[in-house]
Amino acid sequence: MNLARERTRWLIGISILGVLPFVLPGYWTYQLSLAGASVLAALGLNLLTGYAGQISLGHAGFLAIGSYVAGLLTSSFGGSWFWIALPLAGVITGLTGLVLFIPALRLGTIYLAIATLGFGAAVTQVLLKLSEVTHTYEGIKVPGPAIGEISLNRDLTMYFITAGVVLALLWIARNVVHAKLGRAFIAIRDKEIAAEAMGISLPQTKAYAFLISAFYTGIAGALHAHIVGIAQAEVFNLGTSIQLFSMIVLGGLASLPGSILGALFLSLLPELLKLLVASQQYYNVIYGVLYGGLLVLVIIFMPYGIWGYLVRTSFKFPKARKFLTGA
């Protein structure tokens, strides 16, 4: 990969992110922050499913855990604890992800998907039962980030924090997929028996996949709680898990840029549609048709997702291909 081109792409991305909050209305700064949290969750799921081949339909459970860990800490000790609560939410959620690693050793693809689906539902139910601690039904009010006693502007601060965390974890994910661990993920996804014959430890590699994926999703959940200002278990339901899975399918499995495209598209589509459709009744119908129709069209005509389609189309234009792929 050409390092100069890669550096150029990173600089362009950072420049765009730095300018956006000053040219868009505050509402869109808020929506972009939420989309950034979705990008992190999609990256985590794509590392597990797209690269390691372990299908998960329960990632909403990881979002809920990250959200409540960070929410409980900052609501109890103040906004200045945000800087501790954010990484701690990722670590605790990552360790929880190892719970799903156990059935992954014995279950095939479809059965693992069902097991993770049960995990996601179980997390929500446990949080509901612990309502005296989690205040699940009304939710936990989460303060914005602070430095000491100084409160920071929530929307603008959370935008830049989210953008910075996304860029940092995207860089880490990029290094992971190009390193030995990433190649082990792909080998297991393609053929477990062959991977094991090559000396790859299936338990260890799958454990890393679930740990990293859950860590990313836990960070996303913590960011979501602080962006919205409330942690509420009912928000992270089966629909959330399905939407995350749709993001990586739409953007492109085993593709980091695809995770970003899919997450941004499905996160911002509802808000863009609201600008065009005033009636809530018509909005629900049109959104449902667009959402379902796009997934069907992508699966039929773009089996490698939007990013895969762009890369394959760019082969007709060498300069565009070099910019997109660095090759």
C-alpha cells in the first residue's frame, strides 16, 4: 500500500471531520455524533463477522452494557469521570464478550447466531430486572463530559470526542486486519480445519475476535449514552442488533471502509428522509420500503456491499482505484 496515498486519505478525512460542526447546524452535529457511535459498533461487528466469520445477532447487548457501565459511573461520580468511564466501559464489555466465545467453540454458524441472539435478549431482561440499580424504565440521566468542575458543551465536545475515538480505533482496526491476527481471522472464516492445520489456535483467535469486537461495541454504547444524555436498556433491542448487521452487509463484509459507509448511511437516512416527508405515517411506510428495498438490491446487485462495488467499478478508472485502495 502506498503510504503517501494512505496519509492523504487520512488527512482528508480528518480535515472534513474538523470542519463539519462549524458549517452544519447543531442538530446535525448531534446526529453525526450518534452516527459515529454506530460506526464504532459496526467496525466491531465487522471484525467479528466479516473477518473472523463468527455471526452475532446480539451486539445490542454489548451496546447496553457499555452504555450502563459508563452511565452509572458518570451519573454517580460526575462528568469528570467520563475519561475513566469510557475506556472502562470498553474493557468490561470486552471481557463480557468472552462469554460468547465459549459457545463459539462448539456451535456452527447458524447456531452461534441463535446463541448470540439469546445473549442480547438476556442482557436486556437482566437490566430490566435490576431496575432498582439501573432505573431501566425511566433510564439513567448521564451528565456530559467535564474537566474538574468545568462542564463542557455536550454536542460539540461529544462530536470531537467521538470523531477522535473513531479515528483512533479505526487506525487500530486497520493494523489488526493487516497483521498476523487479522490473517488468522480470515483463515478461520474461510476454513477452520485448514487454519488449525496451519498452526492457528482456534480458541485463542476466536477469543481475540470476541474480545476486540465487544470492546469496540462497549465504547460505542458508552459514547451513545453521553451523546443522548440517558442510558436506557429498551433502546438496545433486537432491532438494534439487526440494524448493526444490516450496516455491515450494506457497506461490505470484511471491509473497514464498508463499515463506515453502511453505518453512516443507515444512521443518517432516517434524518434525511424526515426533511423530505412531513407526515409521520408516510415517513414510516417510505422508510420501511427504502430500508428493506435497499438491502434486497444490495444483496442481489452488490453482493460485496457498497464499498466492494465502488472498488470493483474503480478498476475502470486507475486513478480512482489507486486512491480508494492504495494499490
